Amino acid sequence: MRPADLLLPRPALTNPALLAATVSSLSDRAASRQDLWRLLTDSYTVDLDEVAAVLPRQEPEPAWLPTKG
């Protein structure tokens, strides 16, 4: 059974500046990037594409490139 608070409407973050400020404040409490996403989506209704645009990009290291040396 889902907790009752999940059924209550969550505030929507539609302003990019407010969204960026919220992501910044939640990132202090989040242990990982996944935890940040969870905290954000548990507390607010957001456009996930907008959130992805605000978060710093995490590019994997290209391990397939040969090392120069």
C-alpha cells in the first residue's frame, strides 16, 4: 500500500531559476545523483528534461580509447 503523502499533490517547479535553486539546495543533502533525482521527484512535480538541463553533465570516461604514451 502506498503512503498517503504520495497521493497528495506536490508543488510544480516550472521556473528554471527556481528549479536550479532547488536542485542546488537538494544536492547538499543527496548522497548521489540518483538520490538527488529521488529527493526532487518525491517532493516536487518537475519536467525531467528541464531537470536534466540544470544538472551538470556526467560523461563516462572513454575507456575504449587507447592510452597515449
